[in-house]
Amino acid sequence: MFLSVFRWEFLSGRRFYLVFLIYFLVLFSSGTFTSESWTVEVKYPDYVSKEFLTPGSMIDVWWNASSLWWFLFPLVTAYAVFMISYEFDKGILRTYLLSNVGKRTLFSAKLLSILLGLLIPLVASLLIVYALADLMLFSSTPLEVYVNLPRRLLMYTSMLYPMIGIATLCSVAFRKPLYAFAVPLAGVYVLNMARLTGISAYIPPQCYPEFQGSIGLMPIGWFLNELSMVLPTVVTSSIAIVAAYLIFIRRDMT
Amino acid sequence: MARIENVISAEEVCKVFGRNVVLNNISLKVQKGSVFLIMGPNGSGKSTLLKIITGLIKRTRGKIKVFGMDPWKQRQTIFTQVGAMFEDHAPPDWASGRAYLEYKATLKNAEEPKKEALAAAKLFEVDTFWAQQVSTFSSGMKRKLALADAFINDPELVILDDPTVALDKEARLTLQKIVEDRARQNKTSIIASHIITEFENHATHLAVLNVGQIIVAGKVEDIMGNMGIHQVTIKSEQPEAVANILLKKGCPIKVHDNLVTIERPEDLDRIIDMLEKLGVKAEIGETRMNLWEIYTKALTYR
């Protein structure tokens, strides 16, 4: 039953992830206009070269620094909340529940389809932007470029996950769309003010030798530090999702 | 004597939303094979009662069993035998009618979802327009889709909340025919409506709700008997004599040619006795109340 419901929710539902795909593509491709360039010393066997690079400018999103991120983020949140509200619309849920499907199955399938609806465009846009931009910038091989992808994906997911959790809770708990929009937005801003940031720092492949002990591109310590900063928001979001689930299971479908 | 099988059994069911008592001590039994009509004005609690029966809403107090099971706790199991539609049926507007029905057939554990969906669609000719997206449907088409949805798998019990709103005449007749056929097959139908005339000839049982309470409930024929005779017409060659006798008794009457009509007589047997004793020859005809009149009277004299 779960697979049937999930397939319907993900493949037959509103394909809101297309909007996210466009969003991420624009976001990642526009970094050039929002970040500073760095001077990097690249050591070659017989000489040292100073190169003006824009590390992360093409690809990285700086949670705090990017004005584009801040400009677009409320819009994306609004859209996500709207879509989640639509997915948890009582009328549609009631229509589905007049059958043998369980509430648990319906909630899980919907949530999973929403999460994948974010992850798939994220992966797609990272693959596209890396392939298009990074090679041109750093003359890297695709293998070197993509080696950091899983970690970047984890970083970005950890930034998006809080939005999903709070938006889901608000969509289930509030009847008024305004609250369902305003509360997650306020929540995410507050979390950000508390410096719960997830910065995905980028190091060009030419500089790998400079960072001893790194996995892929980013030093392990740096990576773990970033992840630990994100952890509270991930926990908060998980609590929000559990709360949304409990409300959903127990409430009347009036 | 054959044992009466109750499909639904409710005892003192109450539902409170905040401070608002929506249902108050509702007790009723729905027998297998019956056509149970639930009538009541807007806000009387019909839809809430049906949502409790279908397990969408949890009752605040009381007991309710559907096929011997608690609908709130065992909704999934109950729906192997139940089909339902509500007034505010809301299929996803991005789906096609066909995809939606096939998906619902899957959710209802149909062995062959596509075949079941088609069979249900054909009942109301939904298959003639089901390739379109639901967002393009008219309200009548949406209602037909909702009805087809309720009849997927030909369930033992069908619950229909205001099913005829926005339906064309052909579809109404089709629905009446289906309900009639189902009763013959000993399958149960519960229909909530405030438009009574459509199922007047098919209803075997009736419950009238008002302000969350049951005013009248039972077999239609029993209720008709209990609620009295609507009108008695006395045909006599001496209408003036009859009229005088009745006026002396304080009965409101109408006289037209040789017909004397009495509205809602409360002591008809005494009137007949009196006419016989006085030697007035009269032919007496009765007009019984229809469901609409019973409904109106129930709401008036509650």
C-alpha cells in the first residue's frame, strides 16, 4: 500500500519540485555576483602561482552572506508552505481516507514525496552547475568536481530540512494559510539569527594539497564543525515533524 | 423468526467541537439491506454523524459500531465493506478522473483496480469524460465522480451525503435505481439529505435530525402510522349535516360540493362512530402524510 500511495504522491502529484529546480539553478549560478573573490596560492612542483579565484562564488551558498539567498528564501518558503498546505489539505485527505489507506501511510508517503521533491532538484542542479561552471573555472576533471557532491548535498539538505519540518507542522496545525506561511518563515529567521548556519565552503581542486587530512575537498574538522552547527535545527525540525504526525493521526477530518 | 442484522449500531453518541454540541445522544440502528434516509436542515449534524460512522471524526461520548467494529480505530478494516461520499468531496484537481478512480480502487484493495474503476465509472457515465483533468469538471461531473468513487468494489454499505446536489435528472434516476437494486440484493444504503422527494419511494427507514438531536427515527411505515393521518375526506349526500357535526366538535373543516375535508384529525375513529350513530351516510377517504410533511411536522412539533 505504501508504495502505491508514494508513487501517486510523488509521480502523479503536483510537480512542485520543478520550481525548486529552477530556484536552485538560479541560486547556484548567480553566486558570482554576490561573493568576493579570493586570492589563492597554488603550489606546483617547480613554482608557486597566485590565482584570483571565486571559491564558492559559482556554487556555494553562504547562508548569511548571499543577498540573493535572502531575497529568494522567503519566496521559496512561501511556495513550500503553500505546497505542503495543499498536500495536507483536509478535503483531499478526507477523500483519500474514505478507503483502506491508513493515516500513517498517507502521512509518511506525503512527507517523503515532499522531501524528495526538494532533494531531487537539489541534486540535479548541483550536477548541472558543477558540470557547467566548475570545469570552466578550475579546469578540473569531472571526478574531482563531483567527489564533494554527497557532502554538499548533506549540507544543503540540512539547511532545507528545518524549513520542511516547521512548514509541515504549521500546515497541519493551522487552518489559516497566513499562519502557515508566517510561522515557518519567522522560525527559520530566528534559527538563523542564532547562527545555526550551514555553510558549504568550497575549496578549488588546485588547493587540495594545502589542506592535509581533508576528505574530498573540505577538511574534516571544518566539515564536522559545520554539521554540528546545523544539528540543533535538524533536531528542531524532526520534533516539528513528529508533532505534525501526532496531530495528524489524532485530529478529526471534519 | 429471522435475526435482524444491524450494520450500524449507535448508542448515545455525542460530538462536541469546542463549546458547540453538534450531536447530542444519538442512538440508532441501521439494518442490513435497508435504505436509511437521514433528513435534517443545514447544521443539524447529518454530515458529522456520517463522518463519525466512517471513522473520519472521533465521537466525544457514546458507542458506535459499524459491522461490529469501532470506526475510529478500525476505519481501514471497515472500508473493505464501505463506500462513502461527502458533500464536500475534493479529489485532487490536477489528476484526471480516470487516474483518480483507478487510484481510489487501488486504495480500496480492488483486485483489478482498472477494471473496478471502469465498472464504477460506467454507473454514472463518468467514463465519457474521465480523461479530462478534475479541474476542468463542472460541479455535476465532480458529483458523478464522487458517486462512482463511493460505488467502487460494490460495497455492502454505501454512505451518501447530499448525493443529488448538482446532479442532472438522468443521474438522479440512475442513483435511485442503483439504491433500489442494492436494497434487493440486501445491501445497505444510508443517504443524508434535506431534499426528500428523490428517495421518498425507496427509503425503508428514516431519521430526522435537528440541532444535533434525533427527532424521529424508525421504519418509514411505522413513522407514517405513528405520525397520523394528514387529511380525511368525507363524501356525503348531506355535507351540511356532516359539517355541522364536525364544527360542533371543533374540527377545522373545508366544504366543497359534497366533500368535507378535515385537516389532521386527531380522533378520526370517534368522528366515524358519531356519523354512523347519527345515521349520516358517508364515504371516508384518508390521505397519508408524505415524507416531506412528516419532516416538516417533526421539525415543528419537536
